[in-house]
Amino acid sequence: MNVARYWRTEKTRYGLVGETCRVCGKPIFPPRDLCPHCTEAGQDLRTFGGRGEVYSFAHVTDAPAGYTEYQPYTVALIKLEEGPLLTAQLTDVDQSDVRIGMPVEMVTRKLKEEGENGMVVYGYKFRPVMHE
Amino acid sequence: MKPDRQVGIVGYGAYVPRYRLPAVEVSRVWTGGQGGVPIEEKSVPGLDEDTATIAIEAARNALRRGLVDAQDLRAVWVGSESHPYAVKPTGTIVAEAIGATPAVSAGDWQFACKAGTEALQAAIGLVGSGMADYAMAIGADTAQGRPGDALEYTTAAGGAAYIVGPRERSLAYLEGSYSFVTDTPDFFRRPYRHYPEHGGRFTGEPAYFKHITHSVQALLEELRLEPADFAAAVFHQPNVKFPQRVAQMLGFNKEQIKTGLLAGQVGNTYAAAAMLGLTAVLDVARPGDRILLASFGSGAGSDAFSLVVTEAITERQALAPFTRAYVARRKQIDYGVYVRYRHKLEMH
């Protein structure tokens, strides 16, 4: 990830900052130029609460370049309480404990490092809910 | 020391990683299981954790308990000896992640294990002077010990965050603080070096014990208080024995230090150690409790604080995970997994 892209998307990655469509009122994540629901332009920023559940998942044992250090890990589709569906890694959970419908919460973690001289890329992951 | 404007802790939050390395695993590998161990087990950060991620979770917990809008923070200061970057502040990452930017001061503090309480002293000054209403001070670390060294049994990871604000909004107000510092090279790490050096037994009497006893005795004299006036006391905890002994030297009993002494279960979380112990005490504190916090940082120095818990604490304690929940959330690993997680493997 180059520096400009990192900087441009960091609020979204660090803290689940997305949008609400001004026209149809639906929540949008990640932010987009046009609403994926009504195709109108114009949204307001909003921070999602970070709670959701596992919609589907896959265990990764042969990770793509840049992520091999962290394998094996689990990638999941997370259905946020507010509605949007997003892709994220799960963390702090054993693979055998992952199940569809599992309540999860967002944490900010290291996604990868761009080599010894590069940036540390931080972003959202999800873990089993530990606080009600 | 007392600020002009009365201040206190408005919010606090803890974080401890999930993984635990039993001390007997280190002993098994390096001494054939011979000899005693200084703690039961230590926390180990996961592959995707570092001081920034630990600080972020502790900070979010502090905001939850403080009921403070992150936009009202005027400082986010992170004390650590394991910042992810040599040049680039951890404080900006944390401030951005919790939504405190851009009208905020952010930066990193370095004073070995008391970097966090050094930031806390500064936050007290910032709010106490009237420059700001809210300032956040964090102690967080992912400490490293050289394989086979005595430090490897205890070097751990964790974090604690505090929001300092006006006394009238506080969960615990500050009665006074004291800092005692001398140039004592008991422990250090040179640039570009991965592991620290330490003075062995020299880290005890002229370093840990001297600095903590001086800071605490001076604070008690200033405030005209006795150890018996405190419901709880938390000391820096590089192991279990040191805080027990310094408590005894100062006249505190085992009951007073029990709740805040976490080193046996999580190890030495360095800049977080004493601050994390205080979160465990605040989790169960009752209005009117007086609490002593005394850090120690090699190099060397100690910051001591006297706090009195207010009525507000009872409705805020459960707004974020309890420290004991983080301590109880454990997955045991062996030395091999620990070596991988702490990047001790050299790939040739």
C-alpha cells in the first residue's frame, strides 16, 4: 500500500468510518462516490459501532504475498449491526471455534508490514465479543 | 506536587493480549527446568499486535468509561519503550484511531517502565493549568527479553490508558503527586539494538527500591498521610517479589497490594505495569477509597500519585471490559510459538 492510499483510507481502516446516503438514508461501507443502494451521489460520514456477526468465513493456510507471516488465519464476511457486509480477518480466536452467526466486535490491529523499511499497515479486524 | 486547578481521572481502560507463556516454559528450554521462576506466566502479543494496537484498545476503553467525546481530548500521549516506529509517533496513530484528531497534541514518551506515568504527570499539568479540559496518558509496551536472559521470564505486553480531566467529572480525584529521579543506569537499550542490557542485582537496591521508597515517602509527607490511610496501593511490578518487598518496606500490607498486583499472571508489562495494576484496583474500588500509585522506570525514577475514588465510579466501572476479564482471557502457548510470535527466528 503506497503512502497516499494509506493516508486516504486510514480513517476507514482504523475506526470503521463509513457513510450514510443523504438520499436513501442507507448505511454504506466502505465509503463510495455513489450510493450502492440508490446510485445517488452525496453521503455523510458516520462511524459504525463495530459490532456484528460472522456471515461466512474461510480459513487461509496459503496466504498471499505480504500476509504469509500471519498464516494460518481466518477471513470472514462480517454483517455489521447497522447492515453493511464487509470482509475482514478474524483475530484472537482459534479456527475450531469460528462459526456462522458468531457475535464479533471490531479491533484495530496490524494488517501487514511493508517490509523492514516500509510502513506498518493498521486496520480493522474482528474478534469474538468479550464485553456486553 | 499539586496543580492550581483540581483534577482527577475521568476515564480509564486496560488491555492485555490473549496469549500466555508459562515461566516454566522458559525454564524448560534454558535451565532444564532447574531453579525457581519469578512469575507464573506472562502475556505475549499476537502477531498482529504492537504498542499502537494495544494503546488503541486501552484508549477506547478509557473513552467508554469516561463518557468523553474523543474530540474533546487535547492530548494523546503514549509512554512506551517499544514504539512501532523509531521515527513517527505512536500518538498520532492512536489519536487518529480513536477519533481525537486534529485539534490535539500527540506524541510519545520514553522513560523505560515509567514512560506512561511520566505522560500522566504531564497530563495532570496540562489539565491542572487550565490549558485543556481533557488529556489522555497511555502506558503500553511489547517488551522483549534476550533469549535465556533472566528478563525473558517476565517481559510481557499490555496497556493502560487514563483520561485526566476536571475533578468534578472524575472517578478518582488527585490529592497530589511526586516525582523522584536520578541518573542511575540500571537498565538500558542502545539504538538499533533489539534487546536491553541490565545491571542484574543492581536493578534492585539502588534503582527500584531507592526510587520508589523516596517518591512514596515524600508524597506521604507532603500529604500528611500514612500507609494505613490507603485502601489499596499499586507499585511497579517487574516480578512479584519486588512490589511485595517495597510495600513491606514502606509499611503497606499484603491486602493493600493484592488487587493491583498482576505480574504473576501477566508478567512485566513495562510502561503499562503499574498503570494496569491501577485499572484492576479501580474496577472494584468504592467511593472514598484512597489509592496509591507508584511507578518505577529504569534510568531511573519513580512517580507517585495519591487518588481518592468518587461516587461517579460505580456507574462507570462496567462500561468497558474489566481488567480481570482480559487477564482471564488466556491461550497458553509453548516456547516455540512464543519464538515465532516475538520474531526471534532468523530466516537465512
